[in-house]
Amino acid sequence: MAATTKDSRADSPVAPTRYAELASTLVREIVEGRHVVGSLLPTELELAGQHGVSRHTVRASLRVLQDLGYISRKKAVGTIVDSANPSAAYTQTLGTAEDLVRVAATEVRAIEDVRNVTLDRAMARRLEAPVGGAWVLLSGLRVDARNGSTPVARADIYIDASLAGLVEAIRRYPHVMVSALIERERAIAITEIRQIVTATLIDATLAEQLGVETGSAGLRLIRHYKDALGRIMEMTDTVYPADRVSVAFQLRRSKVH
């Protein structure tokens, strides 16, 4: 399922491991230009000495960076920095349908409120997430940067409580997807995105913010961003006026055996 604009675990928080911490450090160094694209990273032995870890830890960290697209490893050459901003593609595992999510480059976040929340039954039911989960909620409008920051949608962004340290980066880089920041800053690969689309009516408060009539039709897009273990790292709950978003399905016929 693809959503385009016209013109979104387990219950326990993620405990960082030594290899994940090292992977995050190396990603940050690449993003900040301390290891430029095309250059070689230090050897495993050198990295182990620099960071006070075992070579086993270094290898595990480098596998994470390779999976994320930051580096490649070649025999007799070494570890090459391939990208400081690798792109990610998402495809449906079974191959009978595609679930693609595209975010307009001109839409940016305008965060108005940040608070800690624990999902009660009503919130968990609405978000289709586990009851009792601890999250940081960032709320605000999504605006069209091309047109004087015109509001186009209202978004609630939930990040796992273990990722609370990313709030400043989420504010600082409003044009960068939160899932991309999770990958870049914490070296957690987002391997699956689940999207739930429902119809809704826009209430008076939101109608005034978005410049539409109270009670007019809208679409609610809930997205779960999951890591390789199936844990939800981020959730988004976004409401668009119906005339500002479209949802498309692409189905592929299965082969008959």
C-alpha cells in the first residue's frame, strides 16, 4: 500500500549492546565526515584498540553498518565507506503485493509538544500496539515548506522510550524521516513498515488548524516501523483531509504451481 500526498516490538525497551553502541558511534563518524565516502575504515584490530572492545564486537558492529548500507567489505582491500546517507527500500516479503511508503520531500514536521506516555487500552486499540508500552510522543502539524509552511496534516509521532535521546535530533532535522534518524543515530535497521488506513471525520480543532470544514472527511494513516526482531521502534498517527492524500494498492498475481 502506498500513501502519497497531493499538490506512519516487544513491550520492553531496547537495551543497547556494546556492538550496537560501537555501530552507532561509527555511523555518527561517517555522517559527520570523519570517515569520508570512498575512504577505508581502520582495520578491525585498530578499531578494537581505539574503542577498547574485542574484534568479535568490531565484526558485529561492521555487519550492522554493512546491512544499513554505510560500508562494504572487500577481501585484500578492507572496509570501504560507501555512503553517508544510504537509502532504504521496503518490499513485501511474500511477493504477492507491495507495501510502499512515500513521504513528500516538501512536507516537514512542526513539533509543538513532547511528552512521555504509557499506552492505555484505548490508545493501544487505536494504534494497534501493545498495552502498557512506554513511549515519547511528539505532536504537531506537517507543513508544506513550498507554500509558506501551509499545514497539510496533523501527526503524532511515538518513539520507543529507549530512544528518548533522539528528541533533539528530531526537532533539529524536521525534513528527515524519524526512522532514518533512528537508523543513523542508533544503528537500528528499520526492516518493515506496517501501514493501517482508516476513514475519519475531522473535528473542530483540527479543522481550524488545517483550514477545512468541521466534520469533513479525512484519512488516518497509522504506521509501525519495526526492527529486524519485529519490535516497533516508531509509530505515527497522521490525519489528512481526504482531498490531500491518496492511498494506492498494487497487487501481483501469484504463480500457479
